[in-house]
Amino acid sequence: MEYYNYIIILTWAALVLLCVLTFENARMTGKEKRSLYLTYLVVALAAMAECIGLWFNGDPTKPTWLLRMVKTFDYILTPIAGGALAAQLHQKTVLRKIMQGVLVVNVIFQIVAAFTGWMLVVDAENHYSHGPAYIAYIVLYTLIILLALVEFALYGQRFRKQNKASLYLTIVLALGGIAIQEFLGYRVAYLAIALAMAMMYIHNAEFVQLVADDSLREQRVQIMLSQIRPHFIYNSLSSISALCETDPKTAQELTDDFSEYLRSQLDAIETEKQLPFERVLEQVGFYVKLEQARFGDRVKVLYDIRVNRFSLPTMTLQPLVENAIRYGICKRETGGTVWISSYETESAYCVEIKDDGVGFDVKSVPSSGRSHIGIKNVRERLSTYGDSLEIMSKPGVGTTAKIVVPKGNSRENKGL
């Protein structure tokens, strides 16, 4: 059984690695982490109890009572280790309560059996064999496995087909290791359980990512809806309609711009990737033309684009330009100017949106209001990709918003 020492070492190594991964997981709460730590500890102790029992078996120098105690812990912890795998599903169901009840019954049974010899028979040379009540233990253990199988089956119903396959193969891995140990005599059950727990960790991490992706997708929808507002559509169409008789050519151009604007907003929902800055600037241009059609000479926009070989998350530049126009220069009776510029430093690409509008006091930003909520959303989207947003403003002077995109993050558009 010398090989079993290496099996135990690999099992413990896998559990330690899982502890490290859990510790590094910033998405987990402290309670979730403590639950996993306890689960891994139970499996580690169960594997160690089985290993020590094998070391003591046939060693007359070890006290018989110590061998009985070690094997009692083995018989108590082994079913708990099996239930611990199902515990990673984080479900509060009737089956979970039944499983906990069966585990409690097994603990009581093993404690009584330790003093009666029902589970273990030890001869004069300290060799142990199964006692007359061992079959009762097998029944309890099998019941726990069946309950775990049902839990996995029910839990898997919430996933797509490909996610179900990985989940079910995880339980097959654990059961395969247990079967090999019970029927073929190769003690690999705990290694299989540890590997299954690693697969469960990966599965849960993927599920959390799917939830995060759904949340991001919903956020993109909300951003789009906040940008394509009914009154903006109405005002744009009214401006186009007014030009149809007096300036048909300009009306046609604005209709094309309006169509491109709507298309760009819908594209922002479909793509999860960032867009080249040139493309983002093009989308902003459609929006600016529509606003200029409505406000006329009150809206002036000047560009100073010195660099464009980088990318930006969708729906980050336009909200800042919109704030500059609607809540900056258009708050003045005579309007004003918005400057959009880009440049690079040694460490980053920068995009500035500056206006000479009414400005505001950055130290007393209200907790509500469309413009400031928009800034918050933009800042959150930029931070998702490691970018940042700086806002500088002075009442009566104007506002400057600066997007900073760090270099060296594989987001440069080479050749542009």
C-alpha cells in the first residue's frame, strides 16, 4: 500500500490548491469561502483517517483502542466527505435536510459501534476486519450517495445542455473513484473526490461568470435605453421634418445620420467587445449632427484628434459628449463650444471632452440626476477594462472630462 501515501499527498495538494484559489477569489463572500474551507478540511481529515487506519492495521505496537478510534473517525467522515461534494451546490432543499439527518444517524451509530464492536473486529495482531453491522454502514453511505445524485440531477436542470454535461461528469468522476476503491481495492476515492471538487469549483466559477455576463448585457440594454430617449427621437424627427420643405438635401443627410445613430446604439448592445476609437468617434459624429440640427449655431463642436490607435468600451464617449452639450453649453442662452481631443502620454492614451458651458461644483455633486448618473455608468464601464475617468469642472467656466486608457494592455489598434 506504499502507493497510497502518494495518493494522499496528491489529494492534500489538490485541496490546498483549492484553498488558495478560494482565498484569491474576490467574487466570493467571506461566508462562502469559510464554507468551502470547511468542506476541504473535512475531506482532508477523512482521507487522513483512512490513511492512518491503514498504517495502524497489523501493527501490534499500536494500541487497539487507538485503531478503533481512527477507524470510527474514518467511518464518520467518509459519508460526510461525500455529502460535502453535494454541499457545494449551495441549495437549501428537503433532500439536503434528509441527507443531514442520515449523516447524524451515522455519527450516532458509529459512536455506539466503537464501544460494541459492531463495525470493526480486531484480532490479536491488530488486523481489523468488518464487523457484523458493516452492512448497515454501507446502506447509510449508499443512501447519502443516492441523495447526492438526486441533488445533482435537480441542480443540473437550471443549466444549458453543455453546462449539464460538465456537472454530471463531475459526479461520475467522484462515483468512479469510490467504485474503484470499493470493488477493485485501489484506494483512489478521496483523490477522485478532491478532483471532483476542483471541477465543481471551475463549474461554479463559470456559472458566476455567466451571471456576470447576463448582468453586463442587461446593463448595455439599460444604457442604450437611456441614450435613445423618446423625446430625443421626437425632437430629431421634428428637426428633419422642418427641413424637408426648406432644405430637402440637408433633411436627407440628417435622415441618414439619424439612421446611423440608431444603428450604432443597437450595435452597442450586440457587441461585448470594445471598439476602435475611430469607430466610436464616428458614432459620436452622428449624434452631434442631430443635436446641431436642433440647436443650430448654439452647438459648436471642434475636434483635435492626434492619436486613434486604441479602443474604448461602447457607450462611454457619447454620454460625456451629450453631457457637455445638453447640461453644459445648452444651459447657456448663447450656447457654446465642445472640444473633443485625443493625445498620448508615455503611459496612456487620453481623450478629453471640454466645454465652456455652465459647469458645476464637483465637491457637491448631487446623488441623483441624469447627467451625474450617466457619469457614474461611464466610470463603471471604463473601470471594467482598467480605464479611468477624471472630471474637472468650475461653475460658470465649464467642464473637462478625461478618459485615460493605459498602454500595454493589448488594446492598441496597430496600423491605424
